[in-house]
Amino acid sequence: MNADLQRMLRDGRWVQPVSAAGVLGIGAAAFLLSYDALHSLAVASGVRPGLARIWPGVLDGFIVVATLTVVAAKRARQPTWYPWALVALFSAASVAFNILHALDRYLTAAHWVAPLVFAMPPVALVLATHLLLQQSAWRRQHPQAQPDPVTPVPAGRPVSIHGGTAAAPVPAEDAATREHARKLYADAEAAGRKLTGTQLGRAIGRSDRYGRLLLREFRTASGSSGNGEPPR
């Protein structure tokens, strides 16, 4: 056993790779077993055999889309309860249909099963399209992430360099962003609205932290204390 392997075993780095391999294995087995049950249920409910092969993909594919929408919502700092609810709903539907397949001797009496099977594809299409539109809207509201400077430095402010002073270089793009933020702050002040650092950062496509730094700077420059509250 080499030193690298011993170190990996000692510090526990093996846990995540082994867990990931286990998840992949369980996922593959679960998909195959669930696919067989859902395919059989679709055939028993009257779906043509050729089309019944793709019916399980409606459920499993939608669960993937809804899960990815949760990730998109987190990145855009949007509420995640709606896509999570759809993940839970379609996962519960998949489990229920698997159970109904196991109880196939009751399917003849359960006349409500076939309508549900035929209703799932259009319902999934409508909801998946809605999720896609939400993702597009979030991307327009939150453009690509831009690196934030450590501290906002107004254009032309002298900074110390080895005991001397020099004008701090401010990129044109950053200066335009700062000017836009300053205008938003001025408009909010003129309208008597209380602007938070989080709102300012999102409005200019930057982080909440950068928005709070700018808001603190604008308040200091205008002599406003913001009612003694720190920028949020």
C-alpha cells in the first residue's frame, strides 16, 4: 500500500468517491426496475406498445428537469419551493405507479388508473415548459457573474503606493456600473424609498456584498446614516 493510498484512507477522502459510486449504482438499478414497472403499467392501461416504451421517460425526465430548476433557482437567488414541490409530486407519482404495477390484479377494477397514465404526458409538458420559462427569466434578471473588487474605490481617489499617492485605476466597465448604482441610490433617496445593499447589488448584476459596500459608501458621501442601520 503506497503512501498516497494510506493518507487517503486515514483522512477519509475515500468516503465521497465510494458514496458517489454507490449512488450511481443504485440510480442505475432503480431506473431499470422502475422503467420495467412503468412500461408494463402503460401497456396495461392501453398505451400502444411502441409508445409505452417512452412513457416512463416522461416521469423520470421531468424529475431531472425540476431538480435542475432547483439548482438554477439557487444560483439566481430565487425561491426553490416550487421546483422542489414538483420534484416531490412527480417522485410520489412514480412511486405510486410502481405500486400500482405490483397490484396489477386490481387494475381492471381501478378505472381511474388509465386516465392518469394518459394525462401525465401533457401535464408534464406544460409544467416543464413553465420551468424552462422561469429559468430564462432568471437568467435575464441576473446576468453572468462578474468579479467584485475587494473594496469599492471611487474613480480618481488617491491611494497610497509605497508612501506616495497615485490615482486608483478604475476600469471603464466598473465605473459605468458604479455610476448606475449611484443613480439607483439617488433615485431611491429622492423617492423616499429605503434601498438595501442586497437590492442594489442585484440591480447592477453584482453580489449582495458588493451592493452593501457601495451603499455604505454612497451613504457616507451623502451624509446619510440610513437611520443607524448597517446596509443589508
